[in-house]
Amino acid sequence: MDDIVRLKALSEQMSFEPAEDHSQDGTPYLDQTESCPEAVFVHPAVLPNGKKIKLLKTLLTSACERDCYYCAFRAGRDFRRATFQPEEFARLFVMLSQKGIAEGVFLSSGMAGGGIHSEDQLLKTAEIMRHKLGFKGYIHLKIMPGAERSQVERAMQLADRVSINLEAPNNDRLSKLAPHKQFTAELLQPLKWIDEIRKTQPPDKGWNGRWPSSVTQFVAGGSGESDLELLTTTDYLYHHLGLRRAYYSPFSPVPDTPLENQPPTPVIREHRLYQASFLLRDYGFDVEELPFEADGRLPLQTDPKLAWAQRNLSENPIEVNLAERQALMRVPGIGAKGAESILRIRRQVKIRDIAALRKLGVLSERAAPFLLFDGHRAAFQSILF
Ligand code: SF4
């Protein structure tokens, strides 16, 4: 196989890794296969600093000795496997970056020869790119299940972001998806090491003088898990292990795997999980406050912030002129920027109506049912209540 055919074979399944994706559905950024055959492998991406780039997402090898039930690359599945050696891939990628086709890379791998060997191959590739070929752009490196602590630390010295996929929220659920992965020893432990290294070693040991951010991914809906289980684990990762972001890849059945007849997870569930996870990470919500149904699922028809407000603020609206920042951010339509604007303006004048709120860039119609304006509900609310 020539290099480009191999790259296509290795990267075409990577839309199941939503990390950094700009488009919700992971659609490739460019589709200029006639004029530029390589461009189809590149995804739109938003970096941790907000910059948009063209990101090549690929595996180093699609050979795998594990048999995860949901995965297209599982051992024994009949398809043509492909592999790059570290030097080959590093040179190909740097050539693509010099041509302006890709600006960064998300590099993962199947498991061939054990987690330690597979991680070594990823590290070698990144080392060649950084130190032999002088690539200074964005690298997201996958940490393989079973990697050693010293390998995790080395990855953190080479990459802008590192990740290891938990796949499921706990050991029981993982056993339904990937019976040979060990939740605590192989998957959670590296995330703990990352946090420990960031907290105990100076950032100038990291790439570009700072430690990389860390993320993880769950296969949402693959193991019959509830949203409560996923978000409880997510909350722990955000608040105890310094995780930058949890990604939820909606389960999608792959032919010729044990889960091929399981229905796909609706995209709306993925959307609600992201909304709820941001409430935990950015808005000061606790897991117990989220509006779960009795079976631990989030309502699909309403976003979780609105559902929480309908239960808690409809009868007890917040005074927009007195509430603290954190309380304001719990109101639908008010985010961090909106709360800041409210705090700033009310030092000068009282906010008396929706029009004043609208001028601050707040989604005022959405917020108003849950607010008091100088002791009064907004005028239009007589219609709503
Ligand atoms: S270890 Fe990774 S590549 Fe291999 S079967 Fe499991 S999920 Fe797929």
C-alpha cells in the first residue's frame, strides 16, 4: 500500500473520536479528494486555546490484539490492516503539514505487542516529529491502556494534549464493552498519574513550557449505562483529576462485532450529556442537582439547565439586581459573560426590565421567567405563569 492509501485506511474510522472536533458530527473538514486526495483525512478542530486548525486524526496501526465489543479494529475482525513505522509516519505527517494540508495531529493506535510497546511506538513518532523534524505544531497523543508512568510523563513532555479513553463509567459497565480492559489499573491510573505529574513537577518540563491538558472519552449508550453513571464519573474527573473535557461518542453498531445488533445511541442524548457536563465543569452544579429521571436518564426533550430551572426557580425567581455570579449563571440564557455584564452594569444602574438585559447580550426571553427585576417579574410573564 502506498503512504496515502495507508493513511486513508488508518484515518477513515477516526470520526468516532470526537475530541477537538469543530463539527458536531465529526464530518471531515475538507473534502477535496479530486484536487487534494490527502485533505479528506483532516478534521475541523478547536484547540484548547480556541484556535481553529486542520487536524489529522489517525492511528499508527489498525492491528489490535484486544477484542473490544464495539470496535471496528477488534482482533479477528476481517479487514485489511495497515501500519506505519514511527519514522515513516513522522515524515509523512511533516510533509503534509509543510504543504498546509494538516496543521496538527491526533495520534492513536491499535494495541499490537502490548500497551507498553504500543505506547513506545507513539512516543517514538512524536519524538521524531518534535526533535528530528522540528515540528512545533499541535500534537494530541493517546496514552495506551497499560502504559507505564514514565511513558505517560514522556508523552506529557511531547504533546499539547494527552488522553486515555475510559470508554465506560465504571468497571461493571466496561466489562460489557471491553472485557479485557481493566478500568482502574489500565485506564484510570494513567489519568491519576497525569494529574499527579502536573501537580508535583514544574510546568517547564512540559512541551512549550506547560503541561498538556488531558481528556477522555466514553462510548455513550454502549453498555446500558445511565447518564447518572456517566456524569458521576465525569464530575470526579473534572474535580479530582483536572480533566479538561470528557467526550461522549454515541454508540454506533459496527458490522461483524458482538454489538452489531444493538441500536445506536440517539445524537440528542450525546448533546444532553455535553450540556450537563458543562454544568458540572463550568456552572457550579453538583451531580445530585441535575434533573435526572428515576432511571438515571436526563430528559431528552429539555436541556438540563432549563429543566433544573423549571423545577427550582419557577416559583422562586432570582433577583437580577442582587444575585451573586454563581446564582446568575444557573439561570437559562445567562452564561459566564452574561453574568459578568450583569454584575458590571448593576453597579451603576438597576436592571428593571428585559430590554436592559437584552442589551447585555443575555438571552433575555429565556432568562426572564426565572428572574425578578427590582422585585417584580417581567411584564410578559403574566402570560407564562
Ligand atoms: S484496544 Fe482500542 S483499537 Fe483495540 S479493539 Fe479495543 S478499542 Fe479497538
